[in-house]
Amino acid sequence: MTETSSRPDNAAQLRALIERWAQAVRSKDVHGVLAHAAADIVTFDLAPPLASTGPDAGGLQAWFSTWQGPLGYEIHDLRITAGGDVAFCHFLTRLSGTKIDGQKNDVWFRQTLCLLRVGGQWRIAHQHESVPFYMDGSYRAAVDLEP
């Protein structure tokens, strides 16, 4: 992990927040995931639409309900840059699990979180997930890539 911070405690606080947030995803805990979001969070998810604003407990619960059991949700190559009240981090994410229809999934994607300190607490203000796509004219998502 690489960290750049104007205050040494910022990176540690952010690393702990990201681990709590990821654990909430793993356990499909909607309230635990959204507890770390700013009230006006902007999200660029892998799934449509192109962008959404504000926490979406219903959408997150609907997505979680498409999976059996807990999710595999690994964070790799976490990089944190933090100033006084603004921070960003990026990492590779491996999502794995079994859908309710029995289909097993295992995909890597890119993720960036932008955070703001609000009322003394770090909150995720922007979440961006993406997969590259093949530039061969097919526009097919490159979900077969691994680091």
C-alpha cells in the first residue's frame, strides 16, 4: 500500500474505514455499507445507470439479494492520498461469489473512492467502479483480466 498524507493519522483512519466498508460489502450489510457514504454521494457503478446520486439502500439490497451467502470482496494495491479534509484512494477489487441461480462469478475491476471529512468523520463522497473494454470494435467488457 502506498500512502501520501499531510497528517499521519489520515491514512490510518481511511484504511480502517475502507476495511469496515469492504467487510460490510462481504457480509451484504446494506446499512454498514451506507454508513460510510456522504448524504450526496455520487456513484458510478458497474451496472446502469451511468451515475446515481445519494445512498440507494433499496438498490443495494436488491443487488445483495441476487447472491448466495457472503461475497468474496478483496481489495488489492490500495493507494491512499489524503490532505486535511479531502482524500482519494484507488485499488483493484476482486468480487466473487455464487448467484442465486447457482452461477459462480469471479471478476476483477478498478475502483476509486473520493472522501470528504464531514463533521470530523470521513465520508465517501464519490465511488467509481470500472472495467476496461476491448478496443477491437466489439466494445466487449474485459472482465477476463486479472492483475
